[in-house]
Amino acid sequence: MSNVVALMKKQIAVSFFVLLPMLMLAPNCARAQETPESNRKILTRVIPQYPALARSLNIEGNVKADVLVAAVGTVQSIEVKGGHPVLAKAAQDALKRWKWEPASHETHEIIEIRFKP
């Protein structure tokens, strides 16, 4: 009987570790359909450097970020919403140098950057 209990515990643990990542990604899937608060014109767009590590491991994908843009058009903060950590760092480094047209107030801009070797 103890073998059956041990097997059930193992199955529950495996199920937990399989379902947990899916549950963690669920809010990101819902957010992907949200529209940004603003659509300010980008004046300066800096292309991110493709990381050497990502290239050697053939890592590709998208990085999604919520960029808080000051009224004057400069980046105040960046919150990565999804993407591989190696790619996310490169995206953040580039996004810090982007410039938007001035506006009457700060805005959140949802940006998605694609990385493909």
C-alpha cells in the first residue's frame, strides 16, 4: 500500500511542476491582447545587439516590454513582460536609448522586439 501512496505523491509532484509554468504564463497571454495606453511616434529607434551567447545557442524569440516614457520623450523605466533573459537584457539596453515625440504627460508604451539569428 505504501508503494501506491508513494506513486501517487510522485504523480502529483510531476503534475504540479508541469502545470506551474503554464499558470505563470497565463497572465502574460492575456496581456498580449491588451492595447497600449498610447501610440506615441518613435523618433529614435536603436536596434538591439544580438547577444553572442544567444547566437551560439541559437536562441531566438520575442521580448515584450512596458516602457514608461516621460513627457519629453525619454525612457524613464522598462519592465520586461516576457522573453528569454539573455535576449531581454539586450532589448533593455537598446530601449534605454529610444526617444519618442513629446507629449503632455508620461505614457506607457508596449514594445515587442524580435530576435532571430
